[in-house]
Amino acid sequence: MSNQQIISVADLSFINKALRDINVDLSAVQSGLGTLNYKQEQIESELLQLANTFQKFVDEDTKHKALQLAETRIGNLKQELNTKYGYYAEVRRMATGILQAVDTGTVSNDTLKFTTEEVMIKAPGYWLAPALVAISSWIRNDKDFANRAIDESLKRDDYKTTLFFMLVMRRLKRNDASFKWLERYFMHQNPKNLDREFIIVLEAIATGIFHPNSRSLMMSNVKKWLDQLTQSDNFIDEQKTQWNKYFKASKPTSEEMYPLLEQFAENWDKLDISLREVRTHEILYHHFNKIISLSENSKSTIVQLDEILSLLVTKFDDEELPLQEKVRLQELIIEKDGDKKSAQEMVDAERFIFEEEVDFLQLLTNACFNPELAGATTATQALAVSISQPWIVEAHETFTAKIRNETPPSFKINIEGFNAISKNGDNEKELLKKQAIYYDNITKKKIEENGFPIGATIIGGLLCLLGGWLCIDNLIIGVAVLAIGIVLIWVNLNNLSKARNNIRENIQERHTKAKEVLRGCLAEAVDYRGEHATEDKKAEKLDELLNAITPEDFSSISRDTSRNII
Amino acid sequence: MAKILFGKSDFNLNPKKQETTKFVKANTQDFYKKRSKKYMEIIAGLDDESLTKTRGFDDFMEIIQEEFGTAELSSLPQGIVSKCFLGHPYEVHILDLVGNQILKHYKSGQSMEPSFEKARNLAMHHMYDIVEVYTDKIILIKSDGSTIKYT
């Protein structure tokens, strides 16, 4: 009996210890699992942040590399232009050089003859070389030689030669001869298919340097063409499409003013594009305002004629166009801080500038977009804007309507799987309530997942029963078994309570953070709508500015006329 | 200065103002002519009551046909979308010129037929009083009756 008692006590103590150990281990495992879950979520969130930061770094690095590459390429391309067409530069400088030398009478006829004839040999096939020979022959009264040189020049490039002599004759105040050259020029022109150098005529209108007769001829042709091309929608619609592309390409880059929306709004891409596009109205307002404010000109006729002559001889050699187009792309990449996509958008909008032949309305559009590349000055740009004004206004109205229509009507926010939809960020109370329900549900679900320890409790219960039964036979053993049962149940219930508290605390912490994020997103949404509305109003301001432009404001009257009137 | 540059007074650079020029194709340009005050008023004053009363709809259609100069359905808008003044939760309504139900009101979040849905945002914008939806285009009408070609 006593042996039996000793063995029994020893066995129970061992079982008791083993069960306690198991419980402690189970508790540790449960608590560990809870911590692991929490850490995993934390790691996921940190990983997402890291991925975003890394993506930003990659984007910035790509832009930086594109910028560096563009800077290198632009140098190489300019070098190539210089190598391939550099010999033209000497001839070009000579054009105005000869005329200015004749003005001052400082160069002998022999020098002129020698220099221009040398150019003929140095620049084979180039239209300007025989044109210069013609001028030098004409100065020294060598009619036959002059005629032969003019024939050759016309053969090489009829239109440029014609415009060149029209300008030279005007510079020499031989107005009748200038008029005849102009007449000859217009005889061959088709408004649906003009050479790029026609812009020189617009430049002449904008600067008012021509004699009334010539000017009247230019004006009547321009008017006739405008009437002809604006009869149907086709030509105007094409220009409107291009203006639309130009407006889109003028949008600024992202400013990262709404970091929370950027991270949590599922429709951020659309929201971002809409904001950038609506900010374009302000940029365009300054752009057009600058154009129309720069139209003052106080230069003398001779200086302006020399400038136009320079433009004619430097800007319209078609063989240089492909290289010029490449240079432009690199320039834009630099201008847009390495953003190749934005640069390409602008190149696409401007692509007709590099076409050899365009219709008259396109020529106007080219002068509006980029007068320098189109071969004109800002005076012509202002005139072109004023003539194109009706379809610029229409294109801008359509552009504005498109922004308004494509602006997402609501913010689709997703914070840790909680989807919130807000129109203007003004439904904070309602969304916070929904968010609280969302986290309550998560808590409930997680608690359900961390279920009641039925097995351990049954074992505990059975031990209690066994203990109670054993008490009849042996009080000590019975009490010991009963105690083990109770401890087992208590430890399990205690662990369950701890694990559930852990879950509640974790989710509560997540909820608190998410609440702040949601509030931040909604505050940003309010600011976004405010900024959008302010920028949207600027569209009307720009329309007012554009509607006030008239061609009369930007086409200088003939200076001869004004002198006559005075 | 104006006379010196684009001298003749009949010279007109604005394609919108060329309706009287003989070369202009009336059927393309007419869509974009300025809408009359009468048209703007009848659209603004529309409600279920005015449409259902005796001759209400017929009177309305007469004004529409007069505005567009034709009774051909293909030349008229499929429908006209504008802001709904019934108040919350209603957002926009469609005046359906080809369907059975003349005036349909839509609540916020309630989807419209796809051909009209694309006009919803524009109709809700304060700058446009009316959005005319055609089979091949959308025309926006401002409060002064001036038109904007959208697509």
C-alpha cells in the first residue's frame, strides 16, 4: 500500500510537470504565431514602401541617365550638322556680308567677283552660290554673267532664289523689281502644298518692311488662301487636332504634392494626369501672353531685311531637317529634365515643322508652336497666333472639356484592403465609421481563427472528473489530478485570452494608423479638388485672352504707307 | 490698321461665323451654330409635368425641329443630358429623343446607358448647361448658347 502510494505520487508529479511544460510551450507557440503574423504584415508594408522608394529611385535614375545621354548626343548631332553642312555657313554669312559691303562701298568688284566665284566651286549644288555670283555680276554691270548665274540659281532652287531676289531688290529699294519677283513667286504657290520658306512672306507682313504694292499682293493671296482652306472642316480639324496634342504635351511634370493619394488612391494615375493637364491652362496663358506682348519692333527696315535674308538662307535647307529633328528631341529631353515620354509627346506635336511641304494653315501652326524651328521670329509667331486664333480657341475649349470629362469623379482609396470612395473628401465621418466596422470585422475574424482550445479543455475536464472520482479512493491523488485538470483549463483559457488581447492590440494599432492615413487622404482630396477648381477657372481666363487677339494687332502696316500718310 | 491688313470688311477668319458663305457645308456647320434663347429656355424649363400635359411633348419636339432645321431623327441628338434640379440624390437627367421614356432622372452612382454615360461628367460641370449626345459626336452648349465640339 505504501509502495503503491509513493509510486503514484511520483508519477503524478511527473505528469503534472509534463503537462505544464506542454502548456507553457503551447502558449509560447501561440504567442509566437501572433507576433509572427504581426511581423509578417509589418514586413509586407515595409517591403511595399521599399518597392515604391526603389521604383522612384529607378525612375529618377532613368531620367538622370536620359538627361546625360541627351547632353552628349546633342553635342554629337551639332558636330555632325557642322561637319556635313558647315561649308554652307560661310556662303550664308556672305549673303548679307556682300550687301552690307556694297552699302558702305568698302569692297572692290574684283574681290566680290573672286570670292563669289570661289563659293561656286566650294558649294556645288547649293542654290545660294550662283545667287551670290549673280549679285556680284549685277554690281559690276555684267549682265550676261548675271543672267547665267540667276538661271543656275533658279534651276537649283526656284522658290528660295525668287524669295531671295525679292528681298534683295527690296533692300536695294528697287520696289518694282521686288514686286515682279514676288508675283513670280505667287504664280507657283499652292496653299495646300507650300514650301517651308513661305513663312518668310508672313515675316514680311508681320514686320511691315514691304512696299504697299508688294504687301497688297501678299495680303490678297493670304486672304484668298485662308478663305479657301477654311471653307471645309478638314484643314481646320487637322490643325485643331494638332493644337490639342500641343496642349497635352505642354502639361507640367508631377509635383508630388499629394503623397498619400499617390500611395493609397487606386485611380491616382488618372487623378495625376488630370491635375497636370488642368495646370496647363496657366502655362498656356503665360505662353500666349508672352507671344502677344513681344510683338513690338523698332528695328530699321534694312536691319530687318538682313535678318529675314539670314533666316531665308539659314533655316530652309531641307537636307538638314532629319538632323535638326534629332537635335530638337535631345533639346526637349534636356528641357523636360530627362522625361523622354514628355519630350516625345512634344516632338509628335511639332512633327510637321520638319515636313518639307505643308499647307498654309499648317505653316501658321508651325510658326505658332516654334517660330525658331519654323524659320521665323516672334513677330511672325504673334501674327500666326492671331490668324489661327479661331481654331486655337476651339481646340482649347475641346481640350478643357476633355480634362473636365476625364477627371475622375471620385477618389478610390484603398488602405490595407479597406476601400473608401470619396467624391470631394468631405465624407470623413461616414468613412471613418465604415473603416471602424472594417477593423472590427477583421478583429472578429482573427479571433475566430484563434479558436477555443477544445481538446485541452476536454482533457482538463476529464482530469477533473477523474480527480473527483479518485478522491473517493485516495483523497491526495484525487485532489492532485483535480488540481492538474483545473490548472490545465486555467492555463489554456489564460493563453487564449492573452492571444486574443494580442490580436486586438495589433489590429487596434493598425486601425489607428489607417485612420490617420484615411484622414490624410481625405484632406488631400479636399485640397486636390480645390486646386483643380482654381486651375480649371484659368481656362476661362485663357479663352478671354485668346478671344481678344486680332490679326490687325500683329501685322505692321507697310512702313512706306505710314511714311506716305505722315 | 485693320482695314490695311485684312482690308475688306467681309473677310472673316472665324470659321464659326461663316454660315452664310455659299461654300460652307450646311450640314456640318449647322450642328455648331449658336443655340437660340428659346431652345435654351425650353430645355432649362423641362419637367415631367410639362412634357406629359396635352401637346406638351409635341410642342417641345416642334421647337427642337425648328432649332435644328429638320425633323429627321438622324440629324437630331439621341438625347440631351443636363444637370438635374430635383436635388440630392438626383444628379443628371436625360431627355431621350429616340427612346420611349422621355425624361429620365439619375441618382448619384446610378449608371446610365453607355452612350450617355460619357456625357455625365460634362453635364455636371457648371460651365455647360446642356450636353447634346449624337450617334457620332457630343456637342456642349454653354449658357449663352455657344457650342463646343467635344468629339
